[in-house]
Amino acid sequence: MNCIDVYYSPKQVSCPDSSSPSPLKPALVVADWIAQGLPIRIMEPLPTSREQIALAHSSEYVDGILNCELMNGFRGRQKEVADSLPWTCGSLLSAARGTLSNGLVACSPTSGFHHAGYESGYGYCTFNGLMVTAVALKLEGKVQRVGILDCDQHYGDGTAEIMAALNIDWIRHVSQEHWSLNETAPFIDQLPNVVRSFADCDLLIYQAGADQHLKDPLGGFLTTAQLAERDHIVFSVAKSIGIPVVWNLAGGYQEPLSHVLEIHRNTMLACVVEYG
């Protein structure tokens, strides 16, 4: 690949009254990648419709959020947040379609998905774009099995809840509970086999969380170098077994934010090395 496709629109950015940098991160991360001269190509995503979002959530919840009648994952009813949500989900879905088209990789610079359940959101998450993407692609006939490798520091409880609510058995979901001991050596040693376990999937959705860093205030146990090693393992093993990867940013809460941007930059660098 000459460059990595990044599905980004300013419309997926919002600025709620929150301590989380996630709503602003897409713009900041993309600007950093461009400033660093990384070989990326900005692709315009398509927003998801209400009907597409309701594939993974109750329609009442979807309407309540988008009509600003229910509190979003930031515990508010800001129209700016509601307007951004079809674009955050659409960024991941568009990037996944791009990945399936090129057979290798694409990026969605998004966060705020895996704590959103079937009819509720919290933990800075409102809609579960991971599940919206997986179910939409399944209904379109583009995939039969999907893998979700969630390397955010926290358990993807919303993802698990939606899978249970919809009785889904065609998604393999590996999240924080798989490495609950938070021990570096076992995590790094086991990761290649974890990635290989998705070999029967048509697509791997990879959450490359920055909050696995040992200095993250909300958890973490890996150094910056070990996070970069994590990313190289995921991309190299996935490429070797022939599974396309779409990846996003997930969490990251260190201050100053430059530390978080460095981690996300290293993920893109790993992607460039493995697929460039």
C-alpha cells in the first residue's frame, strides 16, 4: 500500500463538557499524523442512518439520543454530540468497508464505543460503533464472521451486552477480561495466538487503546515501547493469516495529551511499517 486510508470528517468531532479527550481526538490525531508526514490518505466517511444504528441498539434509545431527549455517554443532551454520533459510527463502518475492499487495513480515528449497551450509554460511550459496524456488514452480506480485538484497558461490557441481547454467536469478542492480570509478559507472549484465533473471521476490528499505558490515570500496564510492540504484533500476525483489519483509537486519558497522541502516532507508524 502506498498509504493508509483514514476515514475522517470534522463532523465526527464534538466538544462536550467532559474530562475525556475522546470527542476531540479525531481532529487532533489526524492533524498530528499529517504534521508528522505519515503516509495517510483522508477518506470521507458516510454517516450511519438511524436505522443502521438501531441494528445494534433499541430504536427508542437511538431516537432518544439523536433527538437530545436522553442523556448521552457524557451525561448530557448536547445537540453537538448527538449530531456527531452518526459520523463516528459511520467512520468505523466506512473504514471497515474500505478494509474489505482493499483486503488489508484501514483506520477510523474514533473512540467511545465499547461501554454503550443495547439501550444505554455511559463511560464516554453513547452508541457502540463496533457492533453497528459488525451487524451492518453482516446484513449486507459482506461478512459471515467478525472478530473484535478490544485492546482498550477496560472491559467491553456494552459489546458483550449487545451480543447477548441480539443472540449473536458469529462475533468473536476478546476484551480486557482475557488479560485481567494486567501482566506485561503474559500479554505480549499470548497476543500472537490471540490474533491467530480470529483466523476464521472475515474482518478484525481492532481497538488500539492508548489507556493500556502504565501511566494512564484510568489503568494500564504497558510502556510506550510495549504498546508499539502490541500494535506491530496485531498488524503483522493479522497480515500473515490474511485477515483484513480495521482499527480505531479507543481510550487514552494521560495529561498532557501529547502523550496520548504519541501512542496513537506509534500505532499508525506500526500500521505503515506492516502494510506500507
